[in-house]
Amino acid sequence: MAIPVEMPKLGNTVEEAILVRWKKAKGERVTSGEIIAEIETDKATFDLPAPASGTILELFFKEGELVPVYTNVCVIGEPGEAVEPFRPGGAAADAPPRSEPAQDGATAPSAAPQKAAGPAVPSASSSGPAAPVSPRARRYLQERGLAAPPISGSGAGGRILEQDVRDYYAAGPKLSALARKQLQEGYQIAGPGSGGGGRILARDLEPAGAEMPKIRQIIARRMRESLASSAQYTLHSSADATGLLALRARIKAAGPGAPEVNINDLVMFCTVQALLEMPALNAELIDGKVYRRAEINLGFACDTDRGLLVPVVRGCEKLTVVELAARVRELTRQALAGSISPDDLTGGTFTVTNLGSLGIESFTPILNTPQVAILGVDAIQPKLVRKDSRVEIADYIGLSLTCDHQVIDGAPGARFLKVLREKIEQVESIAGLNI
């Protein structure tokens, strides 16, 4: 019995994924659990295993296509079994990737917006014709290295004839030989032709803009959605980092056997302690309802070759600083290796992102919606402070807190930062490290 293979839902917020690469071809035998494809979400890259043993009867999508979750991507069974009942929407498996349809008209579409007004020039990269092309018209195009125009021809059924092609290109601008060649290579017109009689020269062209990879398109869309669905504001503060630096120095000096805890681990631990006192920030806003979470599931931003990932440490309120640091270290290793589980990238209730190691003194983190707050950790910088009527220089760590004003007003956000500052300045006593 044929078995369809669906695009899995890799997390509550994942609605679609990119089919990056097929690892098995149509007609190949696979065993249950064998990897048949590589898929990618806005969070990470994952393997798609075969749910059963059999033969790949049909592949419904091409590599690079964006596929909605729960959509059949292929069928596994025995040769001769029907695959049509499982085909998504009845679309042909060899159909080209979904794109905007070409428009009929006398002017070829430009590959991208032009800098200045100028005539559109058909090229080999133009959209396909809207109607069949006659043999004579096709030969005319091939001899001149031209693309079939996206028009309805004057022949029967809209067939494009040779005269249609001649008329179409005669109405366009004149091109130098080099300009025509570069247009066929993907260049686009940057402005009016600068040659005699308005002829378009090579210097009037520019390389076509590079399309963002699909993974970046998904990330960009989520960032826009975050800003569009929330009322974000950011508060900036700083805490005396003397205790942080002193504790970290003692850990390093302890040598072998000392706990593996760094500055960021200590700040995350202090953040958990602050959230226990200010639980209003450990919440999510979903469909107009606020959900206060008892469990602190702390997400942390992780920079990888595939883009920004946010692994989640669950139940942080139950962890010691050493246990928290170990979990952060392990999730970071998995994220960098591309082996992290989808479950470890979802379910966060509060997020910490640290750019301090890169020397950033202040920034504006974007909410990881539906969460209502995110903490940015900035660089440690010397600061002039007044202590006992004296002005001294002390090291301070910057803190940037972004909140959703729909849920968290400015005063509660400021109070959270005040509590967090106190926790950081008391870290030597609250971390429980006997170093």
C-alpha cells in the first residue's frame, strides 16, 4: 500500500519549510528511517526520514521549493501503485516552481525595478511566452539570441509568428552587441541609453539584484510580523560588573575541575532570578490573550552559519548556574553542528541575546513574538560613578530590554531592569559557587 510522506510541522510557529535537497530519487528503494530529504525552516536544517520501506514512486516538489506543513512531498510504495490520490492539489510533479504569471503585453517585464525611467528590453531571462511559438519565429529568435516575447501572437490560437517577433523587437530600444549579450546574462537596464540616438550601451546596464535565499526571506518575514504585531519599546540601563568579573576571574584561576561558567551564563542566571521576582515579563501574548508562564523557558540567541537560531533551556527556575551553563553549552554545540532538535527551538517564554562580546554598547533587540520581552546584553565598559562623595571608575555591563507595550508598560519594564541590576551586582552571593 502506497504511503505518502508529509512535510512535518517542526514547531508550533512553523507553517512552511524549504525542501532543500532530495537524497533519494524517484524509483530508488528506501528502508524505514532512511533519510530521503533535507528540509529547512527559519530556525534550522533537518533530515526527513522515510516512514516505511519501499520504492520512491513520485516526488511532488523540486529542490528549493517552499512547502506548507502537512503537505505530501512524495509517495513510497511498490511499483505500479497509484500515486495520483496523494498528489497535492493535483499539480504535476514536474511543474515549474510557483511564480507570478507573465502578463500579456507589448513590453517585456523588467527583472527588477529600474533606477530611472527607461524602456524595457526583452532578454533571455524574460518570462516565457504566453502562447506557442511557430518554427519560423523560433528560428528567428535562435539566430539572434533573443528570448520569446511574452505576448499573444496573431496566429491561430494566439500562436506567435515571425512577424510578431519582428514587430515586438522593432518597437524596443536599440542595443549595442555587448549590451545585448549582458542582458542575456542577467544584467538589467539602469537608465536611458547613453549612446547615439538613445542606443543602450554596456555602461547603461548593471548586474541584476541578487534574490535573498528563502531562509532569509522567512526570517525577514518573521521580523516584520514581530514589529507589525507588537508595540515595541526599548529601555537601556547598566549594572556594576565588578562582582561578575571577580567571580569569573576566580573560576578561571581555579584551574582543572572548576565549573565551566562564563559571563553570559552568569547574566542568564541573574535574569532567571529577576523573572522569579517579576513574573509579568515571563509571558506570551497570543490572539489577544496574555498567558503568564510559571515555567521559565529561557531562549538565547545563537549565531550560526545558517543564520540566527534561538535554542531554549526549559525549566530554568529549577537549575543551578552550573546546570544552566552546561545546558546552554550543549544546545549551542548542537545548533552550530546543525543537529539541534526542533523541540529545542520552540517554547521559549523569555529571550536573552548577547552582543557584548562583539563590543556593542547598546542596541535594540526585536521581540521573539509571542514573547513580550527580550533582554539584550551589551559590552562591559568603564564608567564614571559617584561612591561615598567620590568619583570613581568602575566596569559596568550594558542592558537593553525590549518589551511589548501592549502587555508591559514602561514602569514595570524599568522595575525589572532595577531588579536585574541588583541580581547582577549580587551575583557572587546568589550564584552559589564556592570558588
